[in-house]
Amino acid sequence: MKVLVAVKRVVDYKVQIRVKSDNSGVETQNVKMSVNPPDENAIEEAVKLKEQGLANEIISVSIGDDKSQDVLRTSMAMGIDRSILVKSQNTLEPLAVAKTLKIIIDKEKPDLVLMGKQAIDDDSNQTGQILSALLNWPQGCFISNLKIENNKVFISREIDEGIENLETSLPAVLTCDLRLNTPRFASLPNIMKAKKKPLETIDIDTLGIDTSSKIKTLKVIDPPKRKAGIMVNDVKELVQKLKYEAKVI
């Protein structure tokens, strides 16, 4: 079984986000970047499948500029065999990302595609679902448990009513939840080994994909600062303030 993992380079989750002075977007210059956290869960699950003998090759793919090589090297330091970078200077929307991944999948012919449930920079939560539709493959979203037996895929996912258990077949597209596993740290020896692993580069212009934006961002602004709270003496005073001052009840 061959497994393909989609990886995105995003602003590190520990970084305090700053809006650009011209309100055109989020500041990414001189900001620490890292692997999108849910994508780390996808990487970890792919590595586990290989360790269990269920996968014989695991590949990571990222779309971005040359700087995106660092997240691919990180994925290979975690255990990925080889990587593919689709070079693009523009930020792609989910539809263009899914179309790009489909071309790579048609070429590599993996049996399973793993990706994070969403990216923490735009929170679109669309790419996996669009990709499965383009491929006409079954999908499993927000999975928190995965088991593969005899070409059958058994997954669990959290829903409002509790835990939903599903069964499907390969090939499939699965998006990973943070509860799926605990990603391993890349050790120094593995980081050094990752530098020698194959990293193929493909120019997105050669794929014949329409990468133009379908959505125009008018302005990005900081959220309003929260006002200081007040203390009330009892429930009666709380109700009075909510009803007559805040007018929320």
C-alpha cells in the first residue's frame, strides 16, 4: 500500500498573529513557520502504517514556494520516505489545491490519502472533501481512530451525538483530527538523514491548473478588544444587567 500525505506550511501555532499595516492580510515576514498541526497527525499516522507493515511507501506533498521545503524535510525527519514540492508563488484556494493534489495522485497512484482536517491559517476545512469528490473516492473526515484490514478501512470520528464508527474501502481520502495520535518529535539523527531523502520539485504552471483566486479579500483587521468584566453581588443583579443594560435577554 502506498500512502500520500498532504502537508501545508503555516504560521506556527505559538506565534501571536499580527495584521499587516495595510490591512491586506496576516504578517508572515520574519515569522516562525511550521507544519500545520493536523497535518502532523496525518504524517504520524502514515508512519505508523508503515511501521505496522501495512504501507510500503509513504510520500508527502506540499504546495508553496521554496520555503515550503522545510515542512517537507520535517515530514521526512518524522519518517516519510520522499517528498514532492509543487512550486507556486501564489496562495491557492481549496479548489485549486485539490485539483493540484489530484494530478499528483493520478501520477503517484496511492491507495490512501491522509491530510489534516483543516489548516489553522484559513480554517477552510474544504480541501479533503473537494479532493475526494474530484477523485470519486470515499472520504472520512475528522477521524480520531483508524484501522485497516484486508483493504477495508475502519474509522471513528467524533460527532455531536458521540462517536461515529464507519467502514469504507480503499482507495480513500481521510482527514485527521488532533485526537488521532500524538505526533513524534524529529530527532537530530533523523533530521540529518532527511536531508538526503529525495525531494522532487514540480512547477505548478506545468500542470495546467487555473490557480486564480475566486474570492477577493477586502480587508483584514484585528478583532475588537474585549471590555473588562464586572462583578455582581447576586443573580438578581446579574439578570437586571443582562436584561436592561446588555439587552441580551
